[in-house]
Amino acid sequence: MVPLRVEFGLKYFVAAGWIAALSLAAISALLHSTTPARAQEIGQDDVPSSERASIGLGRVLFFDTELSNPPGQSCASCHSVGAGWTFPDSKTNERLGVPTGAVPGRAESRAVPPVAYAAYIPSGPPTYDFFMGSFVGGLFWDGHATDLTDQVHFPLENPNEMNNLAHGELDAANIARKVRYGHNAEKFKAVYGPTSLEDPPQQVLSEIAKSISDYEKSAEVSPFSSKYDAYVLGKATLSDQEMAGLRLVTGSLNGRPGGPANYKFAQCVLCHAIPSDIRQGPDLWTNSCYANIGVPRNPNNPFYAETDSKTNPLGYNPAGADFVDLGLGDFLYPSLGLPSGNIGAESNGQGDYYAINGTFKATTLRNVDARPSDDFVKAYMHNGCLKSLKDVVHFYNTRNLTTVKGEIIDFTQDDPYAHLQGKPLWPEPEYPSPDTLQNPDGQPASAQAQVGNLGLTDEEEDEIVAFLKTLTDGFFRPNPN
Ligand code: HEC
Ligand code: HEC
């Protein structure tokens, strides 16, 4: 159910909200900080032993490759700590951008977001936030899972992921059987009781989900142990280049939103937010808002060719190469009994009245650079179309520009490409909508600094990338008390 408060004149607020976004970032961060038990300053050792046992069980289940059908794929097969809790195969990231599933030949339509810090995402379903002028919260790129415990069921049953299906439904009995006769049975019984694995399969599944989510909520997964965290705690100094990047990202000389203005503002903290007051932390580097930032299609997405309804009746792609990922519009409208995007014959005739089609959740910037080796390629954005942080920052910097100097594409127009003199520097957005492709600061397209036209030099782009690298966990061990 979507709460009533989204029923107001959304479009007005979507437009007006961005203007207010920066000044109100602190209030929003306060409202949405779920502040789980352990943040920056508290160590693992404070966890009660019963919870620690469940976390331990969750950890082995997260790595259990028996839990897919056919066996061979665990949660960690797609969410690997070495790759910042995303897909661990550099070649697949580079070539496809999206992960392959347990069944050979199948792949997901979307790229792998990180699991770390997902515990801090406000629970779904996504609700409208007037301060931010955006929907907020929920797990997945489109918010379709409520919280971490709910989330676990989706990859287990997704035909293009772990594929545990019987008669078109999640095969709880088979999953429960695998744990009962598998190598984690004793650990499971130690947490849930000696006869717990004889309980009805649905209950066993709930307990599996509980423990996996306990693990995901633990400080092991979200340790706040990056160089940036050490800097915040006064235990490390950022290099000049990193500090310049932090100032560009926050628009502030002291690296906190709302501080004394930096000479340039790259706008990142409007969506990848941190609170303006350090005491309102932890710094999550996202406010989990939804936005259409104009990400192009990923032409190499194997999902376009996944059109065989016979071999994959529940996971195939009926639209073929015409597939467009509507993001939040694919979840929120159907949750109200309307078709995806509120488009077509079954729609209520009001079109994209929530202005959500093509919007995706802003992920945390933490661990965006985490990778097992320097030459390892990561796939960024909901469809994995961008392959390096330099590309990402260059995209934000130049998306609205063409080969003619000074020409700016105004995506808030119905046909932004009409009468252009130059060639656009980037391919068309996957969903080029005048309603959702807002300039977050409310600036007109002619303004100097807007998302897509940030006016950054090559050197400044590099400074932002250098800063993003300080968000990789493992720089120090937090509070070894
Ligand atoms: C085949 C690869 C694959 C496997 C296996 C997999 N995931 Fe994922 N995971 C994804 C993709 C892709 C998404 C994004 C999907 C979407 O948004 O629709 C995702 C999203 C998530 C998210 C949401 C993060 C966010 O920012 O909202 C969490 C949490 C998560 N997975 C946990 C798990 C757990 C727990 C398991 C094991 C039970 C698992 N995943 C197995 C690929 C995988
Ligand atoms: C208007 C809100 C907004 C602003 C401003 C913004 N982002 Fe994003 N960011 C998003 C959204 C939404 C996504 C996911 C978009 C998608 O996949 O379609 C994203 C994705 C990303 C990703 C990819 C993350 C991943 O896990 O794949 C990176 C990196 C990133 N942004 C960095 C930045 C930087 C650096 C800046 C400033 C130069 C910035 N963003 C400004 C909303 C924003």
C-alpha cells in the first residue's frame, strides 16, 4: 500500500522540492536516518551473543552455493565483498553490465547494487518526501522490497537469479530441505532450536531470511571503516586532491553541506547526501531518493535477447529489444493496481502522474571504488552501462552538452533534441522524460551548474574520483575495544 500522502499535487512538489533540497538536506537526513544500533563509533563486540549466533548463521547462508537451483550460486556470488558487495566478475561487468543467474544462459535485467549499508535504507514502500521533492526508501533500484528480511525472498525465487521455483512459486520446501540436509544444519539448530528444521518450510524460510538480514545489518557488512571515516574521526588526513573532491561533492569548504561555499558545487550531496551536522550521522552518502539522471540504455544488456517464454516462462522479456526499465514506475503503479508506468489500455488515463517513470534509487557512494585489483572493471548505474568512476563523473559533468561549444540540451523540453546544432556527447537517456529529468537544483538549462552541465575541468573530475576512492571500507579497524 502506498500511503495517502503521495496523493497530493506531486508534480508541483517534484519541481519545487529540488530548490528546497539543499537547505533542507539536514532535516531530511534527520527524518530518514534509521540509525541502526551500530554506527561509526560502536564496535562488533557490543553485539549480544544470541544475535551474534544469528549473524554467524546468516553469514554462512549468504555464502551457501547450495541454495540456488541448480546449485552453484550464493548471495555472495553476486554480492562480493572484494568488489564492494557487487558482482565479482570483471569481464561480465565490462561485457554485459548485469549479472548472470544460476541457470546457464540467463541474466538479470539490472546491475548489482551493494548490500553494504542497505540496512540504513528507509523501509519501503517508497513514500513521497515533501522536503526532498522525491520518493524515498525501499530496497532494490525501484524499491520493490520493504526491508532486508523481505528482500531475501526475491533473489531466491527470481528465475534469472537463484531460481528456486515450483509451479511458478517460491519453492520454500526445497530450500528448507537443502538447509536441513546441508552443512549448515547444526548452526541453524543452534540458533532456532534442535527441532527447528522440522518446522513448516515457510517458517524455516522466514528464519533463513531473518539470519541473512541480521548478517547484512551487522557491522561486518557496514563497518564505516573507510579513509573518509578515519578522516571524520580525526584519525587520517585527506590528500589535497581528495579534499578538493570532497569540497566539490558537498559544495562546501568544510566538507559538510551548508558550510561556507566552495568555488564550485558538483551537486552530488543533493541525492548522495550526508547530514550538515556531523552529530546527525552516520554519513550514508545517500538519502535513498529516486531520480532520473538520464542514464543511457545499456546496448549490451543480455536481457534484451532473453525472449524465450518456453524455457523461462517467468523471467523472460516480452518486449525484447524495446525493453525500457521504468524503475519506480515499474513498481509503484502496479502496486496501485495500474499497469507498469501507468501506460497503455489499462491505465487510468493520467499518464505518469507521480513523475516516477525512469527514476531509480540513488545508491550509497560508499565502496563505489572497492575492487579486488586496479584493472578490475565495475558496472555502474541500474543497467551497468558505465564502467568507471571517471566515466560516471564525466557523465554528470557533460550529459547535457553537444559537440558545439556552449550548446546545452534541455531535457525538461518535450523534444530536447530538436534543432540541435551539434551532436550530443552522450546517447539518449533510456527514459528521456521532461517530467522526470529535472535539474535537481531547479536551475534552468541555461544555468552554469546543473546535473549534466557541471562546468568541471578534467582536473576537477579527477578530484571527485579521488575523493570517491576514500569511501572504500577496510582502511582501518573501527574501535578494536
Ligand atoms: C544473480 C545475482 C544475484 C544474486 C544471486 C543475489 N543478488 Fe542481490 N541483487 C542482485 C541485483 C541485480 C539486484 C538489483 C535488482 C533490482 O533492483 O531489481 C540485487 C539487489 C539486492 C539488494 C538491494 C540493495 C539495495 O540497494 O536496494 C540486497 C539487499 C540484496 N540484493 C541481497 C541479496 C541476498 C541476501 C541474496 C541471497 C539470498 C542475493 N542478493 C542474491 C543480484 C543478485
Ligand atoms: C539528482 C540526484 C543525484 C545527483 C545530484 C547525483 N546523483 Fe549519483 N545517482 C543518482 C541516482 C538516482 C543513481 C542511480 C541512477 C540509475 O541507475 O539510473 C545514481 C548513481 C550514481 C553512481 C553509481 C552507483 C552504483 O552503485 O552503480 C555513482 C558512482 C554516482 N551516482 C555518483 C555521483 C556523483 C559523483 C555525483 C556528483 C557529481 C552524483 N552522483 C550526483 C542520483 C544522483
